[in-house]
Amino acid sequence: MKEELKAICLSWEKLRLVYNGVLVLESVSLFFLLGMHDWVTPYFYLVILPVLAVIANVCFTLGPVVEGYVFFLGFHRSYLRWVLFVPGMLFAIFLALMTLGGMAFGQGMDDF
């Protein structure tokens, strides 16, 4: 049991690298494509962006938690990791796009 839980956690930590890498690439690309690097203040880079990154990683943590519970309950979970990861990754990409796009086009975050 302990080895299986360790394997679950290690697998998800490898996926966390992919998750964060994709979100960083998306964010950096949007910053430059939308011209945000010209007007975003240091407050955004030093406070807002790290807070958003922590929130994204807290949401990511739901994946291994759910898979761990399913393991404890004894259910078959062969595709569960991908069923959780792929839609979660797509949703995170969408949220980052909406957040940064909203900022770039003046949808309520004028002070950043």
C-alpha cells in the first residue's frame, strides 16, 4: 500500500512539472503577444503572479488526492490520472487565458 501511494505521488509530481511548464509558457507568450510587458507593474510580478501560481498548484493537488482516495476505496483507476489531468490542464489553460486576456483588454484590473 505504501509503495502504491508513493508511486501515485511521484507520478503526479512529474505531471506537475508539465502543468507548470505549460502554464509558464502560455503566460509568457500572452504577456508578449498582448503587449502586457510594457504596462504591467512590479506589483503584478511580485505579488499577483505568485499568488495565482500558488492557487493553480493548490488546484492541481486535487488530482493526487482524488486518485489516492480512489485507491483506498479499492476501485479500478487505470485511466483516472489522465481523466483528471487532461481536463484540469485544459481548464487551467483556459483560466490563464481569460485572466491575462481580461487584464490586457481592461476588464477590471486597471491598477496592475
